[in-house]
Amino acid sequence: MTPKVLAKLVANAAEDIQAIDLVVLDLTKLTSFTDYFVICSGKSDTQVRAIATSIVEKAKSKNREPLGLEGYNQGLWVLVDFGDVVAHIFYQEIRDYYNLEKLWGDAPAATTL
């Protein structure tokens, strides 16, 4: 599975759980550690965990295991790392504070997944 296809799968899995403000950033020309960030928010820690669970389950159904899963128990910022795609699922206030989209402002949104 290509990184682009995986990013689409991750984004679709987040949308299945009504993720808020979903954005996919194309980092292929900006960094060597990953190709895409999928960033979204949930309205509660329960929704944040549900989005992360959906992402992991859909990826596993396509034989992709995450390399890492951080922050799941707290449900404020869950990071699901697949290597070439990294999903950041935030509780909305935490997302506003860290503002990854601004930090990676040079990255174009991947609009054609």
C-alpha cells in the first residue's frame, strides 16, 4: 500500500467516526520521517479514542500495523504512527493550542487522495 493510499484509508476511517476539521498534509517534500500527516479532532476524549480505534482497525484489515500508538488512554492527543503516515487525533482545545497546521504551514493540503 502506498503512503498516499494509506493516508486516504486513515482519513476515511476518521471520517467514519465524524472527525472534525479533517486535514491531510503532504510532507513528502518537507521531511524524511513521514510522507503525510492526517490531523483531525474529536468533541470528547471518548470520540478521540474511537477515531484512533477506527484508524487502527481499518489499517489492520489491510495488513498495516501501527509502529506506535501514543496518548490513547488520556484521549487528548492520540498519535497513530504508521511510519509513512502519522495520524494526530486531538481533543479540540488541545489541537488549538498546538496548532500543527501552522507549525507545518509550508506543507500543502493533500486534496487529491
